[in-house]
Amino acid sequence: MSSTEAEFTAAAEAGKYILYVRSNLEQIGIPQELATILHEDNRGALLMANAQKPTKRTRHMDVKHFKL
């Protein structure tokens, strides 16, 4: 696995965790009005996340990670 793929997968997992925590906060009455910032320092992973869909080079990756 390349470092870009590993970073992108980790960011997707972190995004899922963020959604879970935000949902729990909403349920206990703490409104979430602003977006949660997720920091990523791998340029390739950032480009993949901003592409919003798989490219020819990333088609081997599971589509579920592209919800990021």
C-alpha cells in the first residue's frame, strides 16, 4: 500500500468517526453548526479527496473510502 493510499484510507476512517461523534453530540443537545475540520498533510491524499471520484490510478481502492 502506498503512503498516499494509507493516508487517504485513514482520513476516510477519521471522517466516519467525526460523523459518529457529531451525531452523538446532536443527540445529547449540543448543536453542531460549523463544519469539523479534518487536517491531512499528504498531497496525494488531498488531491484524491478533492477529485470526488476514483481516477484511473485509484480504481483499485474500495469506493467506500471516497465518501470523504
